[in-house]
Amino acid sequence: MPNPRAMRKLRLDILSLMMALLMAFTAVHMGYIRGMSPAVGQMELCTGTGPVTVGVDSEGKPASLHYCPDCALTLLAAVAPWQPETFAPSGHHITPFEIDNWRAHGATAPTARARAPPALA
């Protein structure tokens, strides 16, 4: 029977190695994508199977479309199993504002006063 402690250590070692390899491969791929010339326009080709959109560079040559490497990692948030709460509940209690109890520097609350139109209109 294998030692549970040794199995846990082996599992963590394998996971660490896999994470390091994943980071190394994605870093190389992101560097490759950053060095590619960006597509500045699109050309639509009508083929027998339907329209095909091809990205073109500034000289009109075909360029491959790719995800922006800075924003591509945010796509992982769409498939994340756990999403943080937008607004976490707090322990603060909000007291409603009542106009009857309002005092500003000891002054009384303002009252509504309507006035008539000017006498000479």
C-alpha cells in the first residue's frame, strides 16, 4: 500500500511541473503572436461554399487574424467555475434620511414657500 504522504507529494510535484510547462508554452506563443504583423483590414471573398473573410495588412497581403495576447487570458473568466460576487454584503446598516429630524448647524429644516408671479408682468 503506497504511503499517502508520498502520493500527495508526487501529485503536487507533477502538478507543479505541468503548470511550469503550461506557462512556458503560453509565453512562447504569446511572444510569437506579439511579433506578427497585425491585420489592419478585412477582405471578403465570395467562394463556392460561401463568403470567407480574410485579414489583410497595410500592403494588402493576407495576414492571419489572432486574439490579442493581452486580452486573451480574460477569456478564461468566461469558463471559470467560481465567479466572485460583484457586491459582497457588508455589516453596515443604512439609516434612512428623514427630513423632519434634519438639522444643519442648528438651523431648522427648510419649508416650502411658493410665491406669486411679479406684480408688473
